[in-house]
Amino acid sequence: MLQRILGRTGLAVSPLGLGLAALGRPGYINLDHARDMAGGTEVEVMRARAWAVLDAAWARGIRYFDAARSYGRAEEFLGAWLAARGIAPDTVSIGSKWGYIYTAGWRVEAEVHEVKDHSLEVLQRQRAESDTLLGPQLDLYQIHSASLESGVLDDPTVLAELARYRDSGLAIGLSLSGPQQAEVLRRAIGIEVGGAPLFGSAQVTWNLLEPSAGEALREAHEAGVGIIVKEALANGRLTDRNDDPAFAPRLALLREIAAEQQTTVDALAIAAALTQPWTSVVLSGAANVEQLASNLRALDVFWTDAIAERLSSLAEPPEAYWQTRSALDWN
Ligand SMILES: NC(=O)c1ccc[n+]([C@@H]2O[C@H](COP(=O)([O-])OP(=O)(O)OC[C@H]3O[C@@H](n4cnc5c(N)ncnc54)[C@H](OP(=O)(O)O)[C@@H]3O)[C@@H](O)[C@H]2O)c1
């Protein structure tokens, strides 16, 4: 895979990256996570599963990996894998996130899986934890789901601490979620500390059902912010596994075009994100090697304006999309 540069972070990334949200802990909100974890959720089993997907990703040229403090043992699995395979820091880009605390205790039925806390204290504590697990491999540290309500973009102590990390060579980014992604992104683009922009990258949900951040993403890209697309499959809704009867006509359209292109539904949906002019990297959230192989077929899709036009009918009103997403069960 030809590498790209992730905006002003200067990091080299492959167009397809791998996110570890589905691999680092037993419970997650993706559609059929329980089925993916049917082989077991003991720590050893989950580590082996994560390593198998990481090995397959590496073999196929994926060179950006994405974790977070709140993804259970994702940083631990990733750091140990990098060490075991002898992967040198300058041959791969590693991102993680701070700002959510993992509270599920390895239990799928936990009442609360993660708690948001964007305070300076949590930033400093989680940075130390990420450093312990990832060491010099950590390239990019992102605010996890920055929002206007959390006040993180208005907290001078947090912004100054992030700028201190930036000035010592760690790239700083933020991830976004919810119907206000575009608004928060525009706000973040303008934040400067010490006479220089703070954020080098933004990780944003964009997919065929929820493309509303597109214009803000173009602006961010033009301002030098590297764009990482997450949830390109709408948490599994844009895959063959979506058996919601209300989605059937839209799945039929996706299947029809995927068949014409001799590809899979998930690859087609990922290709839609890959072809956006502002995209640096699209995350695969594959939970196993088979899903990754299917996702990777996105790289071979011959995308045309006619396909984009036919698929534009899939978009949902953002409020409806985010309502559906917040109703997804941890499983
Ligand atoms: N706020 C944030 O910062 C934030 C939020 C979310 C995600 N992320 C990042 O983005 C990455 C990707 O997001 P995501 O995993 O949440 O969402 P996603 O990419 O939209 O969905 C990935 C899921 O789709 C399903 N899938 C993929 N390929 C498939 C196939 N071939 N057949 C059937 N199902 C398939 C799997 O779920 P099932 O098998 O379980 O159905 C997989 O876990 C994460 O790993 C994380 O790094 C960040």
C-alpha cells in the first residue's frame, strides 16, 4: 500500500488502517460483536485473536494502528505485538486516545463500559499509562470524543499540556462523535497554542449513512489537519450482516452495486470513504482475519461518480443516525 502523510503530523500512514476497538475487550457496540467473540473472551484468547488480525494487517501493508485507553487491553496487546514482531517505530504509525476510562472490568454485561473524563488529571495519568504500554511507538495522542459540552477545547490547562507534548514531538489529534462533529471540528481547527495550531489530525465518523461532516472535513484537510475516518461501516450496519428489515431495500442496493464491482458490501462502503479527497486513512474495525480480508478489497474497487450518485440515497438525517447508534447494544 502506498503511504500517505497524515496532515501536519507528518506521520506516514497507509490509506487503510486498523482500529482495535473490537479487539481489545470482550464487549463492544458493533452489530454482531458477541458472535465474533464466540471463540472465547479469556485474555489469552483475545490476545491471540488480536495478534492474528495484527499479523494479517501487517502482511497486507497496513501501517497505521489505532487504540485508546478505554479499549480494554488494546494498547497492551498492540505494544506487546510490536515488540514481539520486532517492528521498528519508524516503520509504523501508532495512535491512541485519552479521555475515556474503561470501567467494564472485562464483563460484557457491565452496566457502564466507559466513563468520559477530559480533565488534566486524567490526561496526565493516561499519558503515563499509554507510555508504559506503547513506549516510543506512540506517535499520535488524540482527545477521545472531544465535544463542546466536555469543555475540553476551552480548558487552558489541558490545551497547554497537549501543546507541551506536541513540542516534545508527539503529534496531537482529536476524535469526534455525534451530530455536532462538524461544529466541534471547525472549532478545533482554529485552536492555536504557543503560536502554532494544536491539532494535527482529526478522527471523524463519515460513512454512506452519515456523510454530514464532509464539508467540514474538506476545510480541515485544507487547513493541514490529517483526516482519519472511523466507523466507515456504521458499526456493522453497512455489511451483509445487517438483517434489520427496515434496511433491506438499502442493503439490496449495496449488494447490487457490490456484485457489479465484484466486491463485498463492506469493501464498497469503505471504498466510499477512501475516495473522499480529504481522507488520509480509513480505519478497518475488523474483528477477525476474514473481515479484514473482505475490508481490504476496498483498495481494488473502481470508484466512479455514477456509483457515488446511486449510493447518495443511503444517507440518513444526522440526528436519526446518531440516535440509532446510541441505541446499539454492548454485546
Ligand atoms: N470516538 C472514537 O474515537 C471512536 C469511535 C468508534 C471507533 N473508533 C475507531 O474506529 C475504528 C473502527 O470503528 P468501528 O469498529 O467502531 O466501526 P466500523 O468500522 O463502522 O465497523 C466495524 C465492524 O463492522 C463489522 N464488519 C466488518 N467487516 C465485516 C464483514 N466483512 N462482514 C460482516 N461484518 C463486518 C464488524 O462488526 P460485527 O462483526 O461485530 O458486526 C466490525 O467490528 C475502531 O476500531 C476505533 O479505532 C473511534
